[in-house]
Amino acid sequence: MSETDISVVSSKELVTLFGTCDQHVRRIREALSVSISARDGQIHIQGEEQAVASATQVLEELRAYSQQHGTLAAEDINRVLAGVQNGEVTAARPTAKPLTVFTAGRQIRARSQGQARYLDAIAQHDMVLCYGPAGTGKTYLAVAAAVAALRAERVRKLVLVRPAVEAGESLGFLPGDLQAKINPYLRPLMDALHEMMDHEQIARYREQDLIEVIPLAYMRGRTLNEAFIILDEAQNTSVSQMKMFLTRMGHGSKIVASGDTTQIDLPEHHKSGLVDALDRLQGIEGVACARLGRGDIVRHPLVQKIVDAYEHGPPKRQPSTS
């Protein structure tokens, strides 16, 4: 058995770390099989040596995060726990500046070190290629950076783009005109946008051509100056489509192309344009490649477990009981 103590600066810090009704510390106790208590301005941790070391690291990471943001949520606890348990550099000390969007009082912040590096790359480069698993904020943070740039008048318009590639289902027989058929493809981009601008403002900006949300095919032949251009689901572009998209970039523009290279819906034997670009454009000045990992997943805690389950391959067949 091993034990250690962590000094706590204030009772407020202690309440933040432990959570309402001790919900945060209870989660850490259950995950690491340690005893955690507070007394005389210190957090006391007791258990097996490795578990105590892990719990200490988790609490120190969470304390650093709470000092920066003033609060902790259940997903922050789960993310840092997962990072420590997986032996990864965890997500407690993002450095990127928060993004101010149109929604009153709303700022978008990096919630992991990988997300902070992603936002820094967007701020410092004209072109960013980002890849990572579901739930890491690839699209959300790119849209937030674009909205912040529009609000600050660093660009004149936003162009949000998605390839119309079907994930194993055919939408061709859906009712409605062309716009009705492509709307499902563009919905994820609109969902992110609606968290940062109100409905009337989005409608007004789209009417004024300050925001475009379009399928990739509509990009051919265009040159976009002073625009922030985002390509979502970039793993589902072909090599020629990716080349076409990246070369739409005009003066004063910024491009972010993001996707999950483990979820490619292209026909067999077709190389992903994102995979090709990550290899082909690496090292070119002005282009950054950002990777997000499991420790950057900020959706429901189950998402990380699902990603892990699929990465570990198909389940082993259970022996027959007959």
C-alpha cells in the first residue's frame, strides 16, 4: 500500500475538484480503486502504488485545468482519467486563446492539449489538415475559429463544404429537390454554426452571401479571396477532389480540411484525398498537419470506449454452447 498528500490552496478549489456531492472524486475512486479524502487543507490518497501515482496525476491535471477555467465538468474528469490510464499526455493544460463568437457571452475554448495545438495551428497557418477520431472537435473548433475570424473582420465570408458521399446508404430516392437531398450532408456544419450564431443572424448572413454551406462539387472553378474555407469529412474526397478544393484558395484566405481517416466511405481501391494530402503536403511552409487522438474526445464518455473497441479489431467469436 502507498499513500500521498496534495496541498490545496483554498476550500473553493477543493469543492471544485471534488464536485457536487463528491461526484468527481467518486469517479476517480471507482476508476483507480483508491481512497481519496480531504483534511486539514490537504487531499489524502491511499491505495496501490501505481494507482496512487495515477490518481495524483489526475488530480494535479484537473487542478491546473480548474485554475485556468474556474470549473470542472464530468467530461473533463473522464477525459483526464482516460489520458492517464492510457499513458498519454493528458488534456489539462491547453494554451490556445479562447475564441469569441457571436452568441452573447459565449467563448469557445480548447478542452485538451491536442485541441489547443489544433487551434494554434489554425491561427498560425493559412492551411491546416486535421485528422482524428469521432468526437475530438475537428469540425466544431474549425467552425468556431471561422466564426471568430468573421466576427473580428479578419475574413469577409465563411465557406463550409462537405463531400456528398453516402455512408453505406443511398439518399437518391429521398423526396424533394436537389437542395433537400444535399441538406442531410451539410447538417453537421449547420449544427456547429447554430451553437455560435442565432438562427436569424445565420439566415441574414447566408442571404448576404457572407456564409455559404455547400457540397464539394459546387467548389469547382471558383477562387475565394478573404474567405475562411472549411472542408468537413475530408477523408471522403478523392485525390483529385482534394486537389480541386485546396486550389480554390485565394488571397487572404484560410483553409481547414478535417476528417477521420478510420471512417472512409469511398469505394474500395479509391485513395482518400485527405490521406494523400497529409503525406504529399507535409513540410510545405504555410501548411500544418494536426492530429487529434483518443485523449481529445469531448463527446459522451462512451464515445471514447466505442472508438477503442473498434480500434482493437473485431470481437472474438464466442464458442458455441450447443
